[in-house]
Amino acid sequence: MAARRRIGSCRLRVSAGRGIPGITAVRNDRGRPPVTPGIRFALGVSAVAASAAGVCVHHATYGVRSQWLGPTDWRGPLDVESVALTFDDGPADDTARILDHLAALDVRAAFFMLGRQVERHPRIARRIVEEGHEVGNHSYSHPIFLFCSPAETRRELERTQEIIAVTTGVRPRWSRPPCGVRTPAYFRASRGLGLRTVQWTVAAYDWKRRGAERIASDVVRRLSPGSIVLLHDGDSKDRRHRRETVAAVPRIIAAARDRELAIHPLARLLDVRSTGVHSLQDADA
């Protein structure tokens, strides 16, 4: 005769006198064996392994300093008294005002441009190059490459590379993926185009609602020799202005100079030969 018993949230049917002598057969209402402690342990181990794998994937793709999937520059040498300013998501209307500040202060920066923004603002894109600034490939439409197919990833980079080259006469040597997210497909495509991936050391978080004073103070507080600073001259969704960033730029430059930190182009910062002084986090962080 079968008796019913509740274990946790499952109702089980216990049948005596069946199966192996001396052993009570336990089955659930569907006639299947219940989840035993051993199975629960195995499932727990699998869940932990899956969680650890997820953490590794996130670090490899989203980790600004990660080198797991491919070589990535995120700072210059620590033994040079210089830093670099970089701007993402332009060109846009506010880019022109940033260029005015940079020209007045005799500073050269790097602009990681979106292909569609170059199409919308070709004159500003040309001005960037004419005034001696560097240009980088920031994709065409700012997708997260983790959610793109390899073919889509390649098209985003190839299309932007061609648009920038045709518009400005300069083919980018630098690349920065949207939100810094890299994938194996991204590295295959960037290598094929001869692009060197550059992330950042200090983020201004100017995509958030912050005033110029806070943007500048947050950057300056974390500035150190070899830093690559991430700022934005445009908005990838084309919804917000960058007037606060415009106002923060001269403050950042003045504060860096007060600390005797020169502001150099990326090519000079990253190609300077170091004496071998590096942070313990340089290999991966």
C-alpha cells in the first residue's frame, strides 16, 4: 500500500515491499525518483561552476584592463610625467567647442568617432584632423559587440574605418569598442584592420548628470602619470548635450599642468619607451 508524505514542497509516494528487499522505494507523484542529497550537491557544484564561468566571461569582455581576449592598452608607462585626453561618441556640436578649448591651450587629444556621427558632422571630423588631433574607430552605431554576430562586428568597424578615411583623409590606427566591451570577433576584426585597442585609466563619468566642477574634480583626483582619460564629446543615443564636459576640459588641463603632468597625444604616450616601472595591476585588473 502506498502512503503519501511531504518533503519540502514536493509530495512523495512511499511504496513498501517493491524493488530491492529491505529498501523503501520513494517516488514523486509522477513516478520519478526524487532529487537526492547527492544530486542536489552535484547541481550546486554545477551552479557554482556556471557562476564562476559567468564572472570570467564578464571580466574578459567588460573588464577595462583585461588582457584575456587580446592586447589592450589602458594606460601609458608610470615613469613618464604625461597623460592623454580621449573623447568618445562624437563628432557632435559640442565637439567644436572642445576643439576651441584645446586650440587655445595648445593641447592635442584623441577622438574615438562613431561612423554615423562622422556622416552627420563631416566638417567637424575634418577639423579634428586639421588641428592635429588623433582619430580612433568607435564603431558605426555604438552596439555592444557581445550581442553582435562576428559579421556584424566586422561591418561596424570596417564601415567606420572607411567613412573616417574618406571624410578626413586619415585612416585610424586606434580603436575603442563601445562601452569597452571586447569579444573574440572584435579582436579578429580589429587586427584585420590594423587597429590597436585603447581603453582608459580614468573615466570622467560625464555620461551621467554631473556638473563641470564634479567632472573635473573626479578626473583630477585620480589622475597619475600615464593616465588615459575617458571623456565624451557626443552622446551615442543623441539625446543629451555635453556642455558640462566642454566646461570641464580647461579645468582638467589646468589642474594637470599644476601637477606638472604634460598632456600628450596617445601615440606619444603609448610609444614612449618605459624604464620598466609598472603597477602590479598592469598585467590584468
